[in-house]
Amino acid sequence: MFKSGFISIVGRPNVGKSTLLNAIVGERIAIMTPKPQTTRNKIMGIRNLAEPQPGQMIFLDTPGIHRATTPLNRAMVEAATDTFGSVDLLLLLAEAGPAPHPDDRYIIESIGETPLPVILAINKIDLVEKGLLLPLIDTFRNLHPFREIIPLSALKNDGVDRLIGEIWKLLPEGPRYFPEETMTDRSERFIAAEIIREKITLLTHKEIPYSTAVVVDAFKEDEAKNMIRIAATIHVAKDSQKGILIGKKGTMLKEIGTRARLELEKFFAAKIFLELFVRVAKDWTNDPRMLQEFGYKNKV
């Protein structure tokens, strides 16, 4: 018997969905920063199992669900909620604390009476007193008939194996959807753009991380030299943001490029030649045409 299925990881911004996906897959395929709303697109991660029986789990890391007001944020929330009708199981990730966050309650309401099995994982248990967990679990039990509630720490890989075991029990029999060596459905260009955007998010502040989009213009492999040449454009919404990203005498752009290049070399196990350009795309976060051009689905 071979079991397989699709699992959507949903939750409010910054609860650790990307960290959990990376822990499950065993590779760093989703970018992570301490800032909310880092994830903007669905990212698929694939976990192949040999024990207790062979199977394949296809996880969808989704943007944080919140009460969105801008076109970009609405597009991000749609990317998450659109998965509700196309998966076999929902994995709701919440954060340990004295009580459920108001946005956790909002997401549970949006899940409603879905026929899908829903597992709740309570993340970051390493950051709270153990005495808080049992009352928190009881509160969540009264909000929705979760199949399982599992405390864990994605960052420390504590409780992740138990979570995988519980998910496996709920998966249907099915085919192997992807070759065993496949970790994600995303292209190398997408991964490269996300790594560059991660460094921008870590190095800049205020509105800059939320006003940038990265597009990889060229991705050329030279197998003889074990080198990849990447050219990417960083799009910003205002002229002033361009100056901040470039920095005095180009220092900020150089730092972004250096950190991104080192991360790309780790991921691709190859020498990376990286060129970065900065371009102003006026108010792109509110422009439906540019949102689509930069890869962000928008129906509004």
C-alpha cells in the first residue's frame, strides 16, 4: 500500500510555516525572516516516506492569512485560502501563548465546517512555560473539532516526527506524484529570486521589504566551470526606495548581493556570478497588471 496526499500549511503571518516546511522536507526550500508576511506565494515541499509504510506527502507552504486591505495582501491571502479546495488535509499552525491569537480565531472561522481533516500544530513551545500548553490546547479544542493537536518547535525540530506520523495516518492511498528525488515544484529561477528577496528583507526596514519584488532575468548554467550566472532586477515602488536599496556608493546593494550569492552557492552547490539591478515600478503593489507580471495572483 502506497499513501500520498496534499497538505496545506495555513496560519497567520510569522507563526513559522516556512520553518516547519523546511524541517519537514529536510532542506531549506522556503525563505525565512523574523518579519511577518515574508512568504508571498504557495511553495510546495515534498517528503517521501519509507516507514511505517511507503508514502509521499506534498506540503503547500502558504502566505499568512490575515485581514488584508491592499491588493498585494489580498492576493497573498487568496493564495492561501485557494488551497482549501484542492488538498487532502489542512495543517493549521498556531503559536504557543497564553491564549489563541485573534487571527487564529479568524482562520478557524474561515475554515468553517470543511469536510477536510484539520490538524492543529502549536509551534514555538520552546518559548513558553509548559504550564500554559494544556489550557491553550483545551481552548483550541473548543473552537474546532481538530483531528489532532500537536505541540512542537519547528526551529528545534522537536515534535516534527510525531506530526508527520499523524498526518500519514490520515492520508488516502494514492500514487507517487513526484520522483523521489524531487523536493519542490518551484523552478530554480523562483528559488534564486526568493533568496535575494530574503536578504533584502533581512537588511532593510520599514516599508522596503514589503515594497520590493525580485525578477530573475537570466539564469545560465556553465557545467564545465560548475558556475551559474544570474541576473536579477529588484523592483521598488518609489524613487526614494531605490536610493535606499542601492545605498551610499552602492554599499547596500553590494551587501545584499554578497549575502545572496553565498546562500545561492550553498543551495545550488556551484559558483554563482550574480548581477543585481534596481528599477522603480511606480506603486506596483497596488497595480493588478504588475502584480500578475511579478507573479502574484490577484483577482480583485
